[in-house]
Amino acid sequence: MAEQTTNTASNKNPLKGLFNYQWIVKNIPFFLFLTGLAVLYIANGHNADRIVRNINNTNKELKELQFEYKTLKSELMFRSEEAEVLKAATPLGLKISRETPQRLK
């Protein structure tokens, strides 16, 4: 009868034998492996966030440079028109020649 009460008492807590000192010591390498995986997972997430931020910053910078290029190009096209060149050359004393150029032989 005493044996039967002992078996019933040990059946009440089935996890008691699972988490003992020997089991924990035996599984330390596995726990360290899981910890390493968790650290790598977190580091990978941070690295991905940093890369996404860098890509967004590069895209913003690229758009700003494209706007600057288009502005400068349109300004150059405007200043290279004949009327604008004449306006810029007048203060320097330059005028359009009305004579046809002479051809050298």
C-alpha cells in the first residue's frame, strides 16, 4: 500500500523529474545554441533596419540631385538662347557682326 501512495504522489507532478540539475547541465550546449540563434536573429533585424534607412537616405539624396540637375540644365538652356547671350555680351562691348565672314584660301 505504501508503494502505491508513493507512485500516486510522484504522478501528481510529472515535471518534477524533467527539470532537475542533471538534465539542465546535460542540455547547456543546446541552451547556448538557442541563445546564440536569438542573438543572431536580433542582430540581423537591426542590420536590416539600418540597411533600409541607408537606402531611403540614398533615394532622398538621389531625388535632390535629380532636381538640382534639371534646374541647372533648364537654366543653361535659357542662358544659351541667342537673346540671352546678346544681353550678357552687350555690357562687354560685343555686338553681332553684320558683315559676312571672309573665307581664307
